[in-house]
Amino acid sequence: MRSKLRPAHLRWILNLWPPFAAAGIRVTQLADDWRSARVELRMRPWNRNYVGTHFGGSLFAMTDPFWMLMTLQSLGREYIVWDRAGGIDFVKPGRGTVAAEFRLDAEVLDTMRAATAGGERYLHWFETDVVDAGGEVVARVRKQLYVRRKRR
């Protein structure tokens, strides 16, 4: 059974959530089927670092919850889904508005279901590029999820 929370409602909540709002992070799209999302980070005086580019913590924060939320909602309540690890590689200075897109493929969900069918844990790495307005990669973010079917 899936959560009764609708994606549009969660998008609204996330956009008002103080850590996102204060950092200039905005969820611009969260698909009705929980399988894709788009997030933007606009440059503001309060989210610049010492040299005038995007603060690295904000670049990581803009990508933080989405793989876990999308996977949890797509698999349903029979599964435990946690963020287990993460990392970020800064490729070039980020200026202006930057964006990240997330797409959760059916094949990945099928792999997770098959790998956890007997109650085993499954670890999966996702990668997301943060790009600037010209489409150039600013940062590459990796997130590892822990997935397991709940014990009955």
C-alpha cells in the first residue's frame, strides 16, 4: 500500500521546508507516479561561498532526499529504504541557477524487488549531475540506498 501523500503536496512541503527555502532550493517537478523529479538552486547572496559561487553544501542538499523518497514511494510500504552513503565531486564552479534531474527506471525497481524478495538487503548507487543553465556539469553526486523488504 502506498502513502496517501500526493507528490504535489510533498513538493509544496519541500519548497516551504526551511533548509530548502533558506538555501534557495526549489522543487520544480515531482511526477505523479514518483518516478521523476527536478530541483533547482538559484544563486542568492546568502547561499554563495567566499569566492562567489554556489556553496557546496547547498549543491549536495538539493539532491539529498530525492532518490530515497522516490524509491520508497515507488516500492511501497512493504520496503525499508534508507540513505546509506553519499558523495559529491565538484567539477566546476556553479553560478546562476543550477538544476538536477532524477529519473527512477522500472528496471531498477524490478532489480530491487528481485534482490530483496527473500528478505535480503540490497545496496544501490544512484548518480545525479548538477548542471548549470548551459547544461555543463557543475557537480556529480552519488547516493547509495539501502533497500530491504520488511519482515512479516
